[in-house]
Amino acid sequence: MQKATIHLDTLTCPSCAMKIENATKSLDGVEKESVKVLFNSSKLKFDFDDEKVKVEDVENAITKLGYQVIKSQVKAL
């Protein structure tokens, strides 16, 4: 398992955060219980199985919703 933090462009509302959270949770390989969008700091944190999903897959899901990713950080658990 890996732990990731994705820094997002400024979120404008809680419903934006919820959309990003739901899109991330829908990806196979993401530990759904770990997904948290920190609205005030514009960050998405989650744990994932890097054999099933890549951080780039999560970034693509976010950009498909119309939001921008600033940078990502990944750490091994």
C-alpha cells in the first residue's frame, strides 16, 4: 500500500470537495475509507494499492471533473 497527497488548485465549495472525494473512491485500488479532501488546505489524501491504481489515474479523474492538480506526493506505508 502507498499513501498519497494531491495538492489541488483552490477549492471553491464543499460540493467540489465531495465530487473529488466520490471520484477518488470510485477507483478500484483506492482504499475508500482513507479518502479525505481537506477543504481548507485544498488537499486530497488517500491510501492505494499501486498494483491496481496509479496516482496518475486519480489525477486524471480529478481533471476530468474540471479541477486542477498542482502536485502529488507519494509515500510507502
